[in-house]
Amino acid sequence: MKKLFVVGYVIFSLISPIHLKACYQGNVYYVDQNHPLANDSNPGTEDLPWKTISKAANTLQAGDTVYVKKGVYKERVIPKNSGRKDAYISYIAYPGHEVIIDGSNITLPEEWGGLFEIDGKSYIRIIGFKIRNAGPYENDAGILIYNSSHIIIENNSIYNTTSSGIGVWESSHIIISNNEVELACNDGEQECITIATTDNFEVKYNHVHHGGPGTLGGEGIDAKDGSSNGKIFENVVHDLNRLGIYVDAWNKHTYNIEVFGNIVYNCSAGFAVASERGGLLENVKVYNNVAYRNEWAGTEIGGWDYGYKHPMRNITIINNNFCNNGNDEEWGVGIYHENPDAENVVIRNNICSGNSGSQIEIEGNLKNFVLDHNLIYGYSDYYGEDYVVGEPKFINASNGDFHLQAGSPAIDNGSSMDA
């Protein structure tokens, strides 16, 4: 039998570039605004560097790399050219240097805009930058990727953006890895990391925290609106005014998405799946995650937005920990299922413990779901089949360590099916 637990922490990758297969190496250039001879008319060597990143963005060809040295660069960066499969274009903060792209005095476009914006391009990497103060309009992002493919965003720090810290729209083959996103959606639309209408993506090892007020948007990580064939894993999301990790079809078929190994705490809720405006949400797996100390729910199978159908099919919620959600002022629940339009929902091998209202809540007379082999500790409106009742005996849940002590009733009492 499988154990009914996941670990209470995420091991982040060391900060190092993604290793690509052997590829064509083009020219190497340097930007160093503090160099006494820096000038955009220079050849861009280390001894005669360029002064702006924009000069690099207008110059680099497939296979080229630019290293940007320390400084505060008050400019908007929009790459002109694409790389190719064997020759990425790479924008890299010089190792050990603090390289800040600051938009404090830049007004981005009112409709959509990014302080670092990739539009209609491919095979580009952005590595190691600190991107600050993108706005002022409600859809202005720190890094914006639109209609692009084979883009890698890695080891960046994004702070204070009116909309998303990182926003990806209508793109494919995207990797968002090991970034820190803080004070995103302040106070604009979308989510801290947005993946929309995008195929083949990975969002991994990111730290998303302390977002904006949440008036118009502000969920932590959202794969939505026709996205497909993606993975969201090993992220830590906390201290947001909205939920942590969300998969929402909106009005398009959204499918084949896995959410695993993530930790969410101190948000309005941990995880949710939904079809807000009638798009089919299909083949979504939520497993090996931890959600604790959120305002009300560990995870939700949503049926919200009155006046629309909310079709879902093949939703699995397996091997998660949903613990200590809710508080003295807010009714809390581990798992909440309210969607009558959802078919073939499987809820199995989860630990629901110490949630302030109910451990599992199933709204109304819902059908087409399986609920079995969950461990429940505390009052629950719903139990399902082959459940276990008992204290899970975490090592130190108050400090986020959800390993199990020897003798826990959660050990070897789960089902191996789909686990």
C-alpha cells in the first residue's frame, strides 16, 4: 500500500543555467553601464562594452549571448530577433553581479506591456536579472511573453508589478524555473505567474509570495484559458490575498495538466480547479502537494460563476496533505467539491487534518466522483469509502514539516490505485 503523505518542504535547485544540448555558439557581448568607456557605438566587448541592454536586444542574433554587468538599467527591453533550435539567444546577468532593470520612470502600454517583453520570438533565455516596478496599467507585467515559443525564464527576481510578475500568453514550449516573484498584481489583473492559452510548459522551483491587494487578480500560479500539456511542480507559494495555485479552463478546452510537489500556505486557499466560463477542463492531476494554514480551503473543485456550466472530466486529487486550513474567524475545509458538472473525479489517499470547519465537504447531491482511502482527523461532513480516522502524527506540522512519525495511521493504509 502507498503512504498517505507528502513531504512538507521543497528542495530548490541550485542557481545555475539550464544545460542545453551541444549547440552553435555565436558571439559573446557585454553591457556595463559603469564602465568609463561604455557606449552603444562600441563593439560590445568586455573592454569596450555597450551601455544599454536595449542595444543588445537590437543586435543579438541566433546563438549570441550578452552578459550584463551590475547596475540599475532604467529601460524597457524588447528583443528584436529570435534564436533557433540549436542556437538560443541568451540574456544573462553577469555571475555575482546585481543587475536591476527598473521601470520606475517608464510608462508601459495601457493595453498590454512588459518591462522585459518577448513578442513573436523563439529560442530566447533570460537568466539572473532583478526586474522592478512595472506599470502603471492593470495588465503591465514584469516579464511578458506573447505569441512566442521555446523561451526559458530562469533565476530572475521580479518585484512590484501592476499585473503579473511573469505572464505567458498564446505561446508554446515555455520553461519558468527558479524565479522569485514578490508584490505582483499590485493592483492589477491576472496572476503572479500567468500561463494562458499556452501549450507544453513547465513552471517549477519558483518562490511566489507577498502579492498585492488582490482586488482585480493575484492568484499565485495560474494555468488557464486553453492551456495544455503542462506541469506545475516544486513551487512554494505563500502570503497572498488570493489562492495559491489555480487551473481554470475559463471558456476554452484546457487539458493534460499536472500539479505536484508544491507547498502553499497563508493564502486564501491552497489549490483549485475550475471552469469559470464553460470551457472543458480535462485530465488534471493534483498530487503530492501540501496546503496548510490557508484562510479557508486546502483544495477546491469549483463551480463558481453563476449562469455558466462548469464542465470537468478526469480530475484526480491524490496523495496530498490539506491541514490546518481555516482559523478562529474563518470556516476552513481540507477538500471542497461543489461542481455538479464534474465527471470522473477521484479523491484518494489524502490527509485532511485539523481544518477548522470540516475535513471534507461535498456540496449537495453530487455524483460521478470517487472518494476513498483518505485519512481524516477532526470533524468531517463527508468520509467516503475505506477511510482512516486518526491523528496523522506529523513530525512538526506547526513548522511545515509534514513527514510522518513512526506508527502514524497514515502509513501503509492507502490505495495503490492511481497513486
